[in-house]
Amino acid sequence: MYERKTLPELNCGLDLIGEVLYGKWKMRLLWFIHEGFQRPSELQRKIPGASRRVLNVQLKELESHELVGKVIYPVVPPKVDYYLTDLGQSLIPIIGAIGQWGDQHDQRLRTLILKSIHP
Amino acid sequence: MYERKTLPELNCGLDLIGEVLYGKWKMRLLWFIHEGFQRPSELQRKIPGASRRVLNVQLKELESHELVGKVIYPVVPPKVDYYLTDLGQSLIPIIGAIGQWGDQHDQRLRTLILKSIHP
DNA sequence: GTCAATAGGGATAAATTTGTCCCTATCTGA
DNA sequence: TCAGATAGGGACAAATTTATCCCTATTGAC
């Protein structure tokens, strides 16, 4: 496990949300769990760009921040279901709005992003 | 300048917004510019936790993604004013909602974050 | 009998982000 | 005359995040 060397600043709402949502795949994980993809393997298939490892790490962080919970079924092969907690659920409208903004400006953003990479 | 070695995936709205908003201080920068703190030195004072250098870098990225623009006054000592573009302005309600969510859950989040650091 | 699927952790490497320090230049005020 | 404010970039170091690879264990399908 990585141990952080500097403490986070927690001054305002944006700092706080930064701590719990700042992770490349976290919003997607919450969104897909909300959409009903609750097993780790399903989530991995929904997010092929991310390594299995990182999804596990980020799910664990989401769990430690109580945005998601999980049910471990004592079966073999193992089965786990993630679900949104109330706190996690309350983020869904915001994540929805963010995704919608991205979709609305899709063409323009895509162009700008590509231009900013290729000078 | 850092040159990225892997290309971003731009599949959905969340990917796109990730590219333009994923940066530790970007939402704060947009928010403070929106609140009227438009000069670089003012922004640096509003965000003391960030180094001058990084704020410059992130402002430049925001500019290249056309979320902010700037006016350079040809005076000495130099003077620059940043402003939100229409695109940047359209993010303000979302950033507001995010900050509000953080503020609403302040105590709970603060506790959870600290607990997740100190086991 | 071997392989894929299942969930997830450890060790380590690579990529990326953030921070530190120094340098440009000019004017104002002590 | 020297420090400080102003805006910002280069070189480099440190912190952090993400990826790669390997290992645990069991069941069912081929």
C-alpha cells in the first residue's frame, strides 16, 4: 500500500470532494454501479481502459469513504456485489450533470483536447 | 514541458470532462475566477496550498481547453486578467453543486477522510 | 488434466502530476 | 540602492497515481 507523505487540506467543500472523488475512474465506478453493474468483473468489463488492479484500489477507497458498500457471498468461485450507500447515491445527480455537460459539448471538447495534445 | 506518452480515451462525457477538469486545482481556479479573483497573483493568494508554478500550468491548460481566456495588459509591472469563456461559465453551476455537496456533508466527509488516512 | 472465470493482494515499474528553485524584466517605495 | 510586486518559463526533484505481472484458491467446461 502507498503511504501518503503529505496531509490533505480540507478547507472547503471542493477540498473534501476532491479527496473522495479525485481518482481517474471513481466517478465512472459510481455511475456504473448506479446503473446496475455491481460485480467487480462486470465493472472491469465496462471500463476496459483501466487495469483490474486500479479498479480494486479505487473501489476500496470508495468503500473506505463510505460511498459504496459491498456484500461478499461465501461461495466459490467468489462473488461480490457492490452497492451505493446513501452518501454515494446522493452524488449520482451531480455525476449525471457532469456527464451530461460532457456529452453536450462532445464535439467541441474532443476537438480542443486533441488540439491541445497535437500542437 | 511534459509530453504525454499515452493517448487519452474519449469515449463518453465523463472521459471528456476528465480531460479538462482533472487537475488538483482546476475547479477551484474556475470558481475563484468566477468569484472575481482574476489576476494570477490574486488566485495564488486564494489558493496558498498550490505552488505558483502549478497554478500557471493549470491555468494554461484551462486556457488551451477554452474554459478561460486572458487579457494581457502591456504595462509594467505586467498585468493579466483571466475570465471565464462561455464554456467555462457553463461549468459554474456544476462546480457550485459539487462544492455544495461537499459543504453539506462536511463533518461526515472530514471524519471519513481522516479515518482512511490514520488506520 | 488443463484452462477460464471468480475476487483481490504484493511487488515493482512506468506515467503523470505537483513542487522547488532559479532566471527574465521594470517600476515603486523605504 | 535594494527589496518586493508583477507574470511566467526552464530544469529538475519529489510525490502520487496508474499499470504490469505474478500468486492465492475452487469450480465447471472441454
